[in-house]
Amino acid sequence: MAANKRLKLFWNRLLQAAPVIVLASLAIFFLMKLLPGDVAITLAGEDISEERLGEIRHMHGLDRPLLYQYASWAWAAMNGDLSKSLLTGQDVGVLIASVYPNTLFIAGYAVLLTILIGVPLGIAAAATAGSAIDRFVSVVSSAGVAVPNFWIGMLLVAAFALERPWFPATGFVSPFTDIRMAIVCATLPAIALSSTGIAEVARQLRTALVEILSTQYVRTLHAKGLSPQAILWKHGLRNTGVTLITIISLIINRTIAMTVVIEYVFAIPGLGSALINATMARDYNIVQGIMLVLVLTVIFINLLSDILCSMIDPRVN
Amino acid sequence: MSSKDFVDLGSGQRINRRDAIRLMAAAGITLSASSVFAQQGQASSMLRIGAYANPTSLDPAASNSSSDNVYFSILYDSLVSLDEESLLPQPGLAKSFRFVDPTTLVMNLVEGVKFQDGTSLDAEAVKFNLERYRDDPASSRRSDLARVKAVDVTSEYEVKLTLDEPDPSVVLFLGGRTGCMVSPKALKEAGGRVDRTPVGVGPWKLVSWADGDRLIFEASTGYWQADLPRSKNLEAIIIADSSARFRALQSGQIDMALQLSSRQLPLLEKNPELVTLSGPSLFVYHFYMNNSRGAMKDPRVRRALSLAIDRDAFVRATMQGGAEPTTQYYPKGHWAYVPALDEAPSYDPQKAKELLAEAGYPDGLELDFRGYSDQESVQRQEVLMNLFNQVGIRGKFTNAPLAEAISKFFGEEKAGDLLLSALPGQPDPLMAYTMIYDEASFYNAGRVAPPAAAAKGMQESRLTQNQDERAAALAQVAVAAIEDGLSIPLAIRFDIIGLSKNVSGFERHLLGTHRFQDVAVSA
């Protein structure tokens, strides 16, 4: 019965996703076209004349009506073809497949650090509410939210790559090539990326736990003689499960977006740096392809989050 | 002492055991020390370069960015080689070249050179390449060979180019991308483009390319220049941000960092583990002008704009020692450098005010300035606007990202009176002046014909192959351009390269097409 309800939830969410994907791709397409700047000028390079610009626009279909351009791209995308880069001619799907795993690895590492550090901090703060530990966690949370993570990244490089060569200052190794070196190279970027997430998880978890621990039924549990540790772990945390999953899913989405700046600072060949370069150069096909993949990623993460929440708390169905 | 206390050396000679042990220890120390020094003297087989951009294409015909030049000098050799300092043409794959008359260029090729796929570089291969550069609709080099009417094979290793009118620039084009020879066999097999599968006659061949990350090369077998390249393997690591590139050099992840910013110059010079190579390039910060708009039509207004700028102060304030002030497009050392322009005063605010008053603007005037939106450009704009204000020229900069700003200033909209921009290097001044001043050029926003003296200089430089005569003719163009205010050169940017102190054999190239075959890294 519960499984049927979850399946129904899954299909509902999937159906809701379809118009979101269409609207998002339309918005991205037309926003890119609205941006001033002519990609034909970039493509012409030094050999530039009005005639050459016209040739280039015709060669790449840029002189066709906008709706025709969108429809061609959308139809091809539905058939798995994200077209080719206007500047390099490279297949956009192949490009994304080569760089997205790098972004996911760094983001995943950062989220893991977020959970491993943020959750214990939040629990410690809630369990000792009002104490020096609680205040310390509060200060750390505020700093984590306020300090830009790219600045933290640069400090980490100065301290642990240049002063003490414990980690590389730049670069990335694929985990499929050498997992140990991949972890070493990704450590400083992941720490920088996780700073905001750690702060948020600690703060939100602390607030949720304190709220639950101050409810009447918890007072009843105390009165019945249950130990504070048992109350915290068996009852308190379980009731914050939905909150925690929701926060983490939001942090995952935001972490993937924040990799844009971190990839630039650490010279990591990821989705973010590919997106920046393509946007500056008006390489529409790459921008559209990457944004479509990011929209699908967010939808997938939200869907997963909803399913997990429904497993933890049947009331969510 | 007993007999076992001695070591028999043969022929009746012997030494005692203790001396033998001491001798062996000394020999061991000497050998190990020499092997350490030998290792220090030995070149590492890997050279790691910090490059600043992912290639747009490894096909010289398809590439549309000058940032690809670093990869072309690794993969391809060209017909003509350009001297590192003067950019005068030297033999390359063409061991000799001469104009037998003003419209006929004959080139004799080095014999026995093979492409990386084993096919021969002969006159037929050269003809194939040049016709492709000229005729392929996707080629970005068509205008370089626009005047080449015919390419003929006169013998196995001799090629004749017939021009429809005199154009000595053709030789210099053949020293750049247009002279890079690509294997015709590879082109045919790849369907006409080798964006990702380059095959040339250069010192290295491509092993792998991970977009946005790195390109790995290995030495070409049978390279036509003996004993080269000195580094058997080369890795170009792409680090777009110059600060990140500098950090990679500091931490030893790369051996060379190309195109560093002037902000890193003080840090480079303080670091004892690094060597700095810094000097003028052909990258010139300047103003493009739209001479068809309002007050800009008056040469006195344009001249006043130039005289209002204290270029020394501008460079000091905005470039931290990474540029030199200039009123021309070529630095000292280049064959087209004009000493007279540097001797004439370039900053005279009083004269600027007088010219404005003569032109009918005694109280100054307001102009529409355009520029780019990056932080360094904005800093330059602030300094320049301050200088203009001092002579009564008012206005503000309307900024945009590069592609958008160029499109608006030069495209259909023709927005703005001046655009603060930069001119990347052109090996021949005639190419640069044609690009900026020719009436039909895209970069002449107002489509205004240059003054007679400039037009005459450009035409005369086309009609002679004599280098001194060309220099004199092009000097007329440079002087007329300043006097008439056709554009306003401001500063020549330095090409700043950081090297690990273990790197040897590298020489900077004025055009930025650095060569790495003589470079080695000691272990």
C-alpha cells in the first residue's frame, strides 16, 4: 500500500517535471538570444567582413527564425542530440559527459563533508543548547554563510598548497584514472565548497532539534525516565529526518551551482567553467545543453528527496 | 701483517686491505655524486606549460582565436619562420623564397620532410594546403591569400605563387597559421577538417586532448630538425585564470606559465625559484574611432584626444610595469618601428585645449565612450576619463562584454564615438593598418577613407619587396595616422612569462608564437 502510494508520487512528480523542462529550456533559449553580442563575430576571428558574417550566420542556421531554431534544437535534444559547439564543432553531449563527472565528484565530496561535519555540529549545539558549544557553533555557522567560499578556497591554497605543499594548488585528476590522487586534488575545493553547507546544516538541524526537544511528548518521555541520549537519538533525530533530507537536497543543488567559481579558482575542467566560457563566447548550443542537464539534475534530486521523505514519514504521501 | 691483509691488483701489485676499502669508498662516493650531478644536468623528458585557453580547433584553417597559436607552434611547422625579435622572414619548411617579380613568389622546400603520418611534404602538399586556406568556405585564413591567383607545382620541391597584384605581406602570412602545413592525407581521411586529429610536421604530435583540462603531446619520430625537440613529452595544462596559472607555477605543477598578468610581475621577480621573461609584444591598447560621427569628423578633435593622454601616467597607474607607453603599433626592435614618433611629444594638454577651441569647442565637449566590462578595462577607463576631463572632454564609458561591445560599435548599430580596445599582433604592419584604416574594413567603424598620405604609404608598401623601402612607406602611414588622429595607440602590453629556474633554451617570440623545441627542464 505504501509502495503503491510512493509509485504514484513518483509518476506525479515526473509528469509535473515535463512542463518545467519545456519552460526552462524555452527561457534559456530566448534569454541567450536576447543577450547582445554576435557569435558570428567571434566565429569570424580576424577574417571579418559583413559578407563573411552573413556566411557564418547562414552556415550555422543563425539567420533562421528563432522559433524554428528552438524547435530544431528541442527535437534533436529529445532524440539525444544536443548539437555541436558553434566555436569548436565538438559534440555538446560528449563535452558534457567529459566534464560533468568532474563537477559531480567535487560536489559530492563537498556534500559528504557537509554531512559529516554539519550534522554532528548541529546535534552538539542542540544537545547543549545555550552553552559555549552552542554559541561556538552559531558563530561558525554565521561565518560559513557570510564568507565567500572562493575566498576560503584561495586561503586554503595559500596555506596548504604554497606554504606547505600538502595539496596541489590547481588541477584535477579523474577518479576513474587514480582515485587516491582524485581525492587529494579535490580536497581543498571540496572544503571551500562545503563551508556554506556545513553552516546551514548545523544551524537548521540545531533549530529543528531544539524545537522537537521542547515539545510536550518529549517532556513526557523525560518524565517516563528515558535518558536524554535515548531521547535525542531515537526520537529527536528521527523526527528531523524530513527536514534534514530537504536541507541536504537544497544544498546539493546549490553546491553544484557554486562549483562555477571554485572550478575557476582551482582550474578544474568542470561543467561550471564550460558554462562560463560558453556564455561569454555566446556559444548557444553549449549553454542550452548544459542548462538542460542542470535542470534535469535538479528535478532528479528533488524527486529523490521526495521519495526519501515519503519513506521516512508516511504523512508526506 | 698477514697475506690476507693485502688485495692483489695483478701483475705483482697489491695494496693493503684498508687502503683498498678506502679507495672503493672514494670511488663509490665519486660515482654516486657524479650520477646526482648527471641527473641534475640531464634534461627531464617532460615539459609542462600552463596555457590560458582551451583550443577552439587544432586545425589552423578552422581556428578563429589567436590563443590557439601556442598549440600550432607545438604541432606544426610553417613554410616561413619569423625572427623572434624583428619578425623578419627566415627560412622554414621553405629553405628559400624570393619574388622573381612583384607578383610571383617562388619557394623551394626542404627535401625529405615527412608529416607525422609518414606522407611527404612536397610541392603538391603545399599546393593542397594553400588552396585549402584560400578556397575552403570554412577557412578563417581566406583573406590572407585573397591576392593569390594561382599556386603551381614547378617541381617536386618547388612551388610558385602568382598574385593578381603585388603583396609582399604574403611571405609574412606564410610565417603564421596560413603557412602551417597539414597532411593532405589526414585531411581527406577526416572529411576536410582536423579539429581534433591534427597531423603536421611539427616537433610534437598530439596524444590526447581533455577539453578544458590538458593536451598531451609526444615527440614526433623522424622530426626534420635533428636532435629536436629536447623535451620528449609536452603537456599543455589549461588554466584560464592568470592567478591560478601563477599559483600552479609557484607550486611546481607546471614549468612555464604563459601570458601572466602584470599584477603577478612583482611576485614573480621576488621568487628566487622562478625566472621572469617580460618584454613588449604586438598587443597594443588603443582607441578605435568612429570618424563619421559628430565632432569625431574633425581631425583636430581626434588629435586633441590623443594629446590629452599622459601615456606614462596611464601605464604607471594601470599596468604595474607590464606595458610601455606608445604612439605606434610596433615596438623597438621591430623592422617597422618609427623612432621619430617616440621622439615627438605625445602629451600636451595645453595644445589639446587649443585644438578643441580651434575646432569650435572652447568649453570642451561631450563624447560617447565605449569599452569592455572586465575589471582591468574599467580601471583603464577611469584613468583615461580623468585625463580627458582635464582638457574639457567629458563623457562616460558604456561597457559591455567583448563580443557585445564589438558588435555594437562596429556592427549595424555603430554605437559610440570611441571604443577602448586592443589590437592583437599582426606580423606585417600593412595587415594591421589595413585592418584599422582601410575604408572597407569592418574595424573602420565610420567607413571613412584614410588621408592621402596614409593611403599612399599603404600602397607603396605593397609595391616593393625591399624591406627598407617598405619600412619607409609604412612609417608614412604611422605618422599620418597620429597627425590625423585615425586611432589612438596607448600602450604596448608586455608578454609576461614565468619559468621555473630549471627551464633552459626558451626565447620569447614577439608575435607570441613561442617555440618550445629548444626547451628542456633539468631534473
